[in-house]
Amino acid sequence: MENINEKLDELEKKFKDLELKLSDPEVISNPAELQRLAKEHAELSKIVEKYREYKEVLRRMEDAMSLCDDDDEELRELAKEEVAQLKQVLETLEEELAFLLLPKDPDDDKSVIVEIRAGAGGEEAALFAADLYRMYVRYAERKGWKVELITANETGIGGYKEIVFRVEGRGAYSVLKYESGVHRVQRVPITEAGGRIHTSTATVAVLPEPDEVDVEIRPEDLRIDTYRASGAGGQHVNMTDSAVRITHIPTGIVVTCQDERSQIKNRAKAMQLLRAKLYDLELRLQHEEMAMERRGQIGSGDRSERIRTYNFPQGRVTDHRIGLTLYNLEEILDGDLDELIFALATADQMEKLKLMGA
């Protein structure tokens, strides 16, 4: 704990310095600088408040320990009981401080772009992709986040071969990033007359939405094509060249958007998606040697490459990364994901603590 205390002392000093700067007239007159310092101050406040609580408990325990050798036997016993209790409190506070000191993902506060694609299982996989989309929309509604459709490739009976959408909300990436991977469903499809249980998959990719300054896109690196929208979408479909396809020539990444009537709006959404894909590619290249980061995030959609199984006959959901099984399938598909995501975030933090200790 000694090294951690040194780090916490440094952060407390920095916190006090920020408080002084925030009252400086020059800073107050500079909105951009004021916002930056206020954000940094807010991020440090949780750690500093917890550290000050830790120091107060430590002081109380030292006072109690000084009474453990008192001549009064009753006072000694009371002091020993208090020391034992305060030791447990200190252990809890040390764990909480260790978690707060873990390096924060710089993308955690960002909005996200989510891609869901049907994997193995044909039409049933497309229907499952639609179920996952509705699950995330309901979860976003619970969080007060805004969902904006970017593009969708629908099937005839309500499924999606592919659907891409944006979730706008502070901290969206910090929780939805755990959803990236292959999701598997086991159920009797509505297209199955014999009542047999089928297994299908869909892949989910959660991309942090970068700021424009995070990704440089040169106009000469783009090939932009327009075409007539197809599939479900109303009377404007197949009447105007409103759909947009953008190819990023250096990487070969292709994005499309045909959801809007306006070609300009479709182009803006396609650029938004391209920027997120390029940013995600850059992150994966940076982290390709780190076993904890994004390895095998999406896979091929094969049944064996799964992160989670949704079993309808048993009403259960199992997350295979942490071995957690919950028997509230209907609630989870209705967007009640907090218990799952909290367990995944906790396991992730514990793994990072182990690495930090090593």
C-alpha cells in the first residue's frame, strides 16, 4: 500500500492545485480551459474523497491501537474490538482505491456505433439479430440514451442480415464494449414445423465513436458511389439515387447507408460509420500484442466462437467468459442488462488488478 499512498498523495496535491486554478479569473474567462480543468477535477474527486475517507479511518485505528495497552481492561477490550472493525473497513477501502487507480479506458465516455450481423443459422440467425437489436434499443431507453439507425439489411419476415446503429450517451462505450463478440441462441424457430431446437448465431461489434480530431480521412483516399436504395423503407425506395457507398481505398473498408431519403444525410451517416471503423482498426493495431485487448472480438460467426448463449427452452442466459448463468432470459432480451454488464466489468477490473499487481 506504500506505493499506492505515494500515488494518492500526488493525486490529492494535483486535486488541490486544480481547485486553485478553477478559481483563477484567467481560467474562468477561458471556457475551453475551464471545461477541461473541471472535467479533470470531477474525475479526481472520487479518488480524493475515498483517499481522505481512508486516511480518516486509518487515524481512528491508530488512536484505538494506542488504547490497547491501557490500564483499564474494559477500555482495552473496546479498543481491540474497534481495531478489528476498522481493519475490515480499511481492507475494503484499499480495494476500492485500487479499483479507482486502474487506468481508465480513454474511450469509456464516448458514444458508440453497434454492428449486428446474422451468423450461422440462415433466417433464424437474422431473426436473432433483430432480437439483439431490440434488446440494445430497450437498454438504451432505460439509460436515457438516444438510438439512431444508420443502415439495415432486412429480410422478408422481420429479421436483419445486418443492422448498424448509433447509441448516443455519455459512458455508452464503458458498458456496451462488453457486448462485442458472437452471441448464440438455442430455440425452436418459427420457421421450424417439427418443433426441433436450432442453434444460430449473430455477431456484435461495438465501436467507440471517435471525435473528428481522432481520425484523419483524406478526400483522395475515398471512393464514393451512389445508388438506389433497395429493400423495405417506404415509397422513396428505388426512386432516387439516395443510397451511399464509401470505400476507404488504403484499407479497403466499405460502408453503406440507405436509411435516409436524403443522399446528403446518408453520406454523413456513412462517414460517421467509416470514421468509427478506422478508429477501431487503429486501436486494434495498437493493442494486437496485448492479450487482454480485443483479441477474437468478433470471429466468423461460427457456433463454437461464442461469448454468450441465450437458451429459450431453459429460460437462461450464460456468459461464457465469466461462467455466469442467469435465469431471466425474457427480462434480459427486454433490455435488463445491468446485472450481466456489472459482472463483466467487475471481472475485467479484477483481471486488470492482477496484471497491475504482477
